[in-house]
Amino acid sequence: MPVDPKVPHPYWFKVFAQGAKHRLLMPTCLTFDQKGRLWVCNLGGSILRLEDKNGDGVADTPVYQFPVSASAIPNIVSMLFVGSDLWVSLYGAIGVFKDTNKDGEPDPNFLTVIPKIPHNYHETNQLVLGQDGWIYVSIGSLYNQAPGAPNLATIVRFNPAAKNPGSTLQIFARGIRNCFDLCFDDKGNLFGGDNGRDDLGLQAPPEELNHYVKGGFYGFPTEGANTIPPIATFPPHSSPCGILFYTHPRFPGFAGSLLMVLHRPLPGNWAVNTTKRTRKIVRIQLIPSGKTFKTKVFDWVTGFGSGDPPLDIAMNKDGEVFAITYNASAIPEARVLKFSYPYLDLDSKPKIGGKLRIRTWAKSGWAVFDLLGIPSTPLPTPFGTFSLSPYRILLVLASGVAPGNDIFESRIPLPKDPSLIGAKLGVQGLVGPLTNLNKLVLTNMKEFTIQ
């Protein structure tokens, strides 16, 4: 059976998709398209789209499978949407499913753009889109002790909008043994991990998080005076993999931080890399320091199983984080997990005499209270920071229990009183288990102005 990870209260997770029911077998990547839909690829070559159209909080079945033969895209590692074109990296190649008929969906005709990339010990890794419109990707080394071929152990980039994208390929940085995933922050800084050598024993070398810059050298296979040091290190063989730059206000204190998966060690190293050292998702606080960064690393989600460790992560428009667990076989089943935190959203400009639609995210079965008031200076309480004035207006607009899809929704009628036009009010949620009042927490506060 899959092993459930541990999350600190008041975070929670839900199994969004699992195993054969959702056609998950050795999934390697997940990403969102321009319409906010979740896509997952399996190493064997299948590409899936997981949607929750019926609103029950889990992916629908039967699953939509992209109509392309696995023989056309064997050993798929990564996907990236650029508009409605779907770019993929494979063992030894990069290609694209273009939206040639401009219907907003990629067509099932695979075009190889960059062929014959040497691969053996490592592969062509995850694709990421830069602010410059170019696609960046790390290509791992063939061997432990050396790249093994020109242009390997590098980060390269190319222009997907060019008539011949492959002709624009250029090296961005060197000396990177195997960086599984990359991400950009909001200022265009590029970050990614690096998996160290496996032939130096169980306790060396440490794994790395690097701030990658154009022309930089990062020490593989041999460090020198020009080697740029990592901005964070992790236990040897802990395999830093999926990474994202978190931008949403939903998770308190996370905006502006990196989230990174520590995947797992090689099987022979499980004895030294216990779940306290790897098989988890960490938060990395970025602290500007000159032209680069210092960091602080905090555990966030821990305790994944040795047979189903996390591999890749992505964030949806609501600030929820999705993670895939990778299984080298069908047992235990791979999963897509969705991680959430109490949050409230509403229409910021409701019309007089209409209805105010409020959505409050809370763990299924938690009590939900939506509180109306006039925004004021935030006030600390035992439940969290309270942003509505307790001395002027405080009304419980709605209360209930979060349903199975973790979203409590209410529609509050607004009076047909012209004097209320222009009135600015706020709503904040109080959520948690009524069986343990110490675990009640306040959500964010949202303002609205009656039109």
C-alpha cells in the first residue's frame, strides 16, 4: 500500500489520482496547461490529463489520454506548455506536439526538434520556460566521473518560436552532473538541484541547490577556481528533483520561497538516507546576498514511503501544490497528491441586490465560519491573525462543514439598499475541527466593494 506523508497542521492533503484507476504507472512529470488543467506523463510514453469536472475533489474517470502512440514518445521525462503547444523531453531527444489547427489543443503529431542527445546514466531532464521566451533544460552526464560527450552536464536553452528551434540551441551553464528540474523566480533568476556522484561512498558528496547564471561553471567533474558554490546543500544521495518557485499568498510565509522534492537515494543507500533525510518536500527561503542568495531550509512534507517517494511538483492557480509519487513498479501504486491550506476567496465587486459568492477551502469534515466585518488593523488571536474589527461590525455570514471536495461555498444575498453602494467590507473564515478548538485557524481576509 502507498504510504501517506505527514503534513503540519493546518495543511492537509488529498489523493487526487491513484494507480491503475487513473492510468498512473511510473509518472515522471506533472504540469498545468494555459487553461489550468493538470497533465501527467508516464515514463512508458503515455500522456494523461486529470480533471475534476464533477467537483468531488478527485480526478475523474475514465481519464483522458492524449491520443498518441507510446512508441512515438518512449521514455518521456518532462512536459511543458508554451501557449497551446506541448513540448516534451525524452531519453535522447526534445520535441513538440504543436497546435497546428489553432484550436487551443496540441495535435497528436510528434515533431522531433532536437534529436540524438546522448544518454545513458542520465537523461534529458525537465523543461522550463524563461522570461525571455526560451526553453531551458538540463542534460545530465553519461558517467559518474565525466560528462561523456560534448554539451552534456550542462543547462542548454533554445528558442521555441524560431523557425528551426534546434538551430538556436546554446549552452547556458556547465559543470552540472544531473539537474532533474529547473525553475525561475519572479525576477528571472534560475534555480535547480544537482545530484552528486554515486561512487564516492555513502556520505559524499552533498547534493546541491544552485543559482544558475549564464556562463557559470558548477564543479563537475572537477572543481576549480571558477566553480560557483551551491546556495544550499542536502544529504548525500538524497536526490533533489522537482522544484517550483511559490508565488501565491495562500500558504503563509511561502510566497517568494522555493519548494523542492528530495526524492530518494539509490537502493543501496537507503540505510543511510532515512525518511528524516530524504523522501520529503522542503521549503527553501531565499535571502538576497549580493548577486546571489543565501538560504534557510525547512522541512514541509515528510514521511513518504521508500517505494513511492515524491518526484515532481507543480502549483495551480489557487495556490495548491500537486505532487506525484514515483513507483519503479506497479506496487505500491503511484499517486497524485494535492496539498492545501485554509483559504477564502470571493467576488471583489458584487452588485447590490445580488449574491456574494464565498468559497472557503477547509479539510473535509472541518467546521467553517465565514465572518463579515469592516477591515481593520490585523489583530493577533489564539487562532491566528484576525483582520476584521471586532468593535464595529462582526456577523457570521454562513457556517457549515466542508464537504468531500474540501470547498465550502455559500451565496449571501445583498440588500437592495442604494446607501450601501460603495461600501467596503471584508470576509474572513474561521475553520478547523470543532472536536479540538485549539486547532481552529483563521484564513486570509478578502475585501469586497458593493457596486
